Amino acid sequence: MSEHPAKASPTTADPQPGSRGGERRQRILEAFHDCIITRGYAKTTLRDVAREAGMTASHLLYYFTGKDAILEHYFAQVAQRIIGRLESFRGLEPRQQIDRLSELFFAGKGITRSEIGFMLECFGVAVHDDILHAEKRALDRFCKGFLEELFAQSPCGREDAGDSAELAYAMLIGLRTAAFFDNRLELSQALRLFRSEMLSLAHFTRE
């Protein structure tokens, strides 16, 4: 069974979504996202996030125990959105799943450039953060499990599905990262390359 990302570490308070506290936590998460995109994780302070969220740092600490806790919670949210989108592709024919997957990561349909940038920031921090490391590992395993099921249903067959999933995931991360940093690689080109190689790995005839 696919492994879902673990829940982020508990905070001082964990209000229900839609409550006043839940709205403030969401405001903090949005402020944190904006600060990271503008300054980067290393240069963002708790005071920066609090100011962006319209509160004091001490007030913010009522909802999150620190900057790392906010990052862990935000990463978990983005990971769950990715998982939700992939889950919605299940039941489609393998070719359709390849098309939807390509559009999800390379056509801005569900995952924006700022979210990709944020995820890349998280990947760097995850090297030394045990919770983020576990979240990242779980997300990777889920995505590879999804890809393995896709390939098992394609002409590739179950015997080669695992190896094909590893190659496909490496290609997905590599191309999406390259397209983020290298403006010579257009997203449309990355989408075309990814889709073409996915079809090849699945043993479909390339179009």
C-alpha cells in the first residue's frame, strides 16, 4: 500500500479548519509562503512571517512552535494536494493518466511555479529536518507507487513497472527542476519531453 506523508509535528494549538484559530493558522501559512518566495527560507525570520500575517511573533507562536513547524505543516498541505490530484487520475486509461500527469507538473494545471519553488526550498531543508525528511520520503514513495500502478496497467506490464516508475519519477523531478532554473528550457518543451518518454517507458507508440 502507498505511504502517505505523515502529519506535521503538533503545535501549541491545532484549531479546526473554518474556526477563527484555523483562519489565523491559514493566514500564517500564506504569509510564510509569500516570505519564502520573496526572501528564501534561510533569510526569512519568524518576525517577518508574523508581520506579513498581521500579528506579533509571540502571537504566532501560539499557533506554531517555530519556523520549522510552519514549514513542515505547509509542506504537508502541498503534498496532500499533489496526492489528491494523482488520486483523481486513478481509473483513467494509462495514456490519459500520462497526459494528466504531464499537464499537472508542466502546464501549470494545479501546481504553480511558486509552489514548485517552495517545494525545492523544502527539499533542501529536509536534508537536516527529520520530520520533513520523512514527509519527503513518503511523498516520493506515494508518487512512485502511483507510477508503478500506471505502468503495470500499460503494455510495459507488471514485471518492468517498478524500474519504469523509478526512471519516470527521476525524469519528472529532473525536468521540473531544470525548467524552474533554466529559462532556456520552456515548460512546453519539458512537457513534450516528459510525455514522450513516459509513453516510451509504458511501451506505447510515440505520437
